[in-house]
Amino acid sequence: MRISIKIKTSVFLAALLLLTVIVMSLLVLQGIQKNQRAQVEQYLAQQASTANLYLLQSLMTGSIKVPETYLSSKGEEFAGQLEWISGQTVELYDLAGKALFKNRSGTLSDGIRRTLAFALDDKTAYLVEGNALYYLAPLRVGDEQVGVVQFYYDLAGNAVFYDQIKRLFVYIGAGTFFLSFILAYIYFNSLSGGIIKLNRAVNRIREGSYDTIRLRRKDEIGELGEGIRMMSERIRRTIRDKDEEREKLKLAVDKLSRLDRQQKQFIGNVTHEFKTPLTSIKAYLDLMDMYPDDEALLRTAKTNIEGDTQRLYEMVEKVLQLSALEKYDFEFNKEKVDVRHAIRSVLGSLKGKMDKFGLRMETDLSEATAIADGDSFTIVLVNLLDNAIKYNKPKGRIGVKCEERDGQVVIEIADTGIGIPPAVAHKIFEPFYTVDKNRSRESGGAGLGLALAKRYAETQGGSIALVRSDAEGTTFRIAYPAWGGGSS
């Protein structure tokens, strides 16, 4: 529901003025109450002091010097004299709480009884009941309390004065409110009227009508109106050309952005995926140069080089297909994958690289089968294990575990490497992000391995997560749907 600025301004102004009058009235009335209470307390405190002085004087000039004896025998006379001196109704109590003057029957209200208990504990206290104030103060001789004196004070006069002031504030506040509201409404109505006219002009421009009015004002609102009018004229002349140019520019920018993203992704994927098998081949070639007479090494190297060469050939086929179709997502052929065999195959292809850095491999591989694309599954394993080698410490350890649980094949890859700071752990799966730039440059990493592995895994219904990373190393967990585990 749309509410006019005139209504909003009027309501706000009325609320502000009313709040101001109410707050000022409440503050003044509260101040009057506090002042009245302070005056009464000060007056009764003076009467209590007078009572104590008069008691001391009576003891010094009289024949009875023991305060308790004096109050029990002369208490009624002493209270009468206090009433004559103070002009207030007085009651005396001994230390047992017994009334010694007018209320000898001992009938006390619950409020006075509780207040008397405070006064008997050598404390000054008072009680307000209706228009009556009962002020109870300890009677002392020296530092010793000998009784309690009670003064009755009538608050009716104070209440009448307070009510008169309240009515006065109501009348004055109401008059001030209405007069201020009328004057302020006249002033603000002229301002809001100009704003409403400008808003109508803006609405017409929004609807495509660029005819505006000229405001006859010599202030900022008038300048704003003239600016809107000039802007409308300029928009009228240029809006059509700008729309056409903007549409052309948008199409060009969108096309360039798509091409740029596709080019970066294509080059990054191809470079990274080609580099890992080539690195493995180069490592075995280096070992063959170092140990040309090692027949077992030659056989192992030949087998792994053939496997990596075949994988390179298959990736080249996929790249050519992507280039031909201008498509940058692999089409996955899900099948039954022997996870334990796949892990051992990848570890075999990377053995030369691990030996080069003196890394120790520990495996705990249970029999497990997953639903995945075989090539893509291998890419995920290679990327994670390659990172575990690259970012490990010399003569460190790499641990690989796999098992089936809860309808999933779970693989954990742990290393004793440099770790990932908690502050950047959420970025490690972003393309081209590397924790240690220098280390990545030395090891040949481009920050695509984890991003690619995550993409390949999630496209096949799997997942990759960082489980642990601290000074002792890093652990990643890969999960794929298990064969026969409810997925198809």
C-alpha cells in the first residue's frame, strides 16, 4: 500500500511533537515528584534529629538518667512535647517494638510492622499508604539505640499541588501541540508538494513520457526540478541510440566473457591433465637411465609408460572431440569399477615419482566396487595422489585407505605434507588457487588438480572433502556410490 509523503510527514510531525510534549511533561512532573519527596524527607529528617536532641536534653535535665526507664515512664509526656514542637502526629516505640503513646493497644498494620522492623534495626525507613507518610527513625543516646520515633505526615497537599501542575501541563501541552502542528504542517506541506510534483515527473519519464513542468521555487527543490527537466530533454534525444549501443555492447561482452572462460578452462584442463602422465613417463625414463641393467625396473617402467601413453592418447581423443563440438564437459560412461585395482594401478604409475622423493607408501585397501567412469575415476585419484607427492615433506609418508560403508565407496588419502591453513581451506577447490605459490611453481602445479578432481567426482554423483589439515599433514576423503548400493 502506497502512502503519500504528505501523510507520512504529517503523521511523523504529529508524533514527534506529541512525543516531545509528553516527554517534557513527564520529565517536569517527575522532577516535581522527586523535589516534593526530597523536601518531605529532609523535613522529617530534621524532625527526627530534633527528637534525638530533645531526648538527650530531657535526660540531662531530668532526674531519670536511664533512657529505657525514661521512655517507659515519661514516654507519653515526651511524645506530647514532640508533637507540640514538630506540629506532626508522633508515636513512640521501645526496643521491643511496643507503642508508648497513642497506640498502646499494639494494633499495627502489616506495612507499619515491616517498616518498624527496619527502624528497630537502627535504620531510618518510611511507608506511604494513600496520602499518609509514616516516617520512622531510631532514637539514640550517643551511639546506642533506645527506641523509635514515628512521624505522621499528610501528603494530601502535595498530591493536590501535583494534580494542579499536571492539569496545567495538559492544557499548555495541548495548545502548544496544536499550534506547532498547524504552523509546521503549513511549512512542510509546501516542501512535500514540490517533492510530489517531482515524483510525478519522474514517473512520467519512467513511463516514456519526457514532458516535465518547471517549478517556481528558488531553493534546492527548484534546482532539482530544473535538473530533472533538462535531464528529460537529454534523455529524449539520446535514449534510442543508447539502447541500441547498450544491446550491442552487452552481446559483445557476453560473447567475449564466454570465450574467455572457455579458453582459460580449456587450456588449464588440457595442460594439467597432460602434465601428470608425462611427469610419470619422464620419471621412469630417468630411472631407466640411472639403472639400465635393472630388468625388473625396465619391465615395470615399460608397463607404466604404456599405460600413461594410452591415457594420454585417450585424453587427446577427448580434447579433439571437445574442440570439434565446442563442448567443455566430458561425457561419462558409468560402469563397475574395481576400486582396489584402480588405486594400485595409479600407485604403480606414480611409484617412480614417489621413489624420487623418498616417500613411503602405506595402504589399507578393502575390496570395493564403485559406479563411475573408469577414466574419470583414475583422473581423480591421480590428481589427489599427485598433490600428496608434490606437497609432501622429503622422506614423508602417503597413506591410502578404501572401504565400502553405507552404500558408498570411501577412499581416504593422507600425507605428511605442508598442510593447509584453516583461513584458506575453503578456497582449495577453486581453479588456479594454490596455498604455497613458490612450492607450486617448483613442483609444476597450476592449482587445477583439486578443482578438476572435485568436478569429475561430483559429475558422477561422488564427492571430495578436506577431512583434516594441520602440522602433521592433510587428509582428503573421496566418496562414490557403491555398486549395488542403491544407485544406478
